[in-house]
Amino acid sequence: MASRLFPPAPPLPGKPDPLAGFGYRGRYPGFVSGFYLLARNPIAWILPGAVWGPAELMFQTGLPAPLLGTLASLVAFAALIAAGWVGWQRPWLFGLAAAALGIVIFSTVVGTALVTAGYPDAVAAYLGSASRELLQLAFGAVAGWYGGYLRRRLAATPTPARGNRRR
């Protein structure tokens, strides 16, 4: 069923092998190659993560206005999709890394605000419930995968030829 909704997309044409300089031969090549790709293209996940964190903060708090919170939600989702679009080598990983960075930014701001407001116990309760963060990580991976999938599908779709039409 999923293959009918999302047919396999071919690799991007004209792009080099992303692991061309990767020489690790240890026990966990898939795991280490992910860190290698993230280190080679840090802007692809740092910039979307830096956008996602504040946008998610605006969405969760609804400040300064509910309409801006809704707009912030769309910006946060677009940032995670963009991470997968730019990180075409392994788009789900770039979306996951962007979401992880955004969670660090979000949690730091919320934790600092709670401590400053005099609620240090609330920080422990907030950080103790990891279900929200795990859901956001999963959301980042799916949105990143979708961004990379969308890029490959659009690259594979032939553009119609523009020619002179005969009358």
C-alpha cells in the first residue's frame, strides 16, 4: 500500500556519490556514515534546526498571537522538510538532526524561562517527560524523508517539451 502512495524515487541525476571519501571499515558503517554525512554538510541541518526551534516555541506558546503561532507551525514543518531537501544524501537523518537541534534550542529556552520565573521543579517535570521530544524526533525524521523524497520525485519527473504547435 505504501509503495502505491510513495513509489520509489530514483537517485538525483548528476549528483556525486555522497560517501566517496568515506573510508571507515569498522563494525558500524551505517551509523558512522551518518555522522560523516552530517559533518560534511552541517548547514543542511543546523540552519533548519535553528529555524525550527524558535518557530516551535512560538507555536507551542501561541505568542504573540494565535495566528502567528499557526504560521510558526507551518514554518517549523517547512524547515524540517527543507532539511531533507538539502540533505539529499540521507534526508531522514538530516530531518532528525534538525529536529534534535531544535529540541535543544526549545528546551533551553523553556528551561531558562521556568528557572527565571521561579519554577525549578517544573523544569525537572518538563525534562522528565521525554514523550514529546521523541514524537518531535520522529516527526523530524518523517518530514526530512518527505523533503528528500519530494526532491527526487520532482527531479525524476520529465518536463514537457515546449515546441511550436502546429495549427
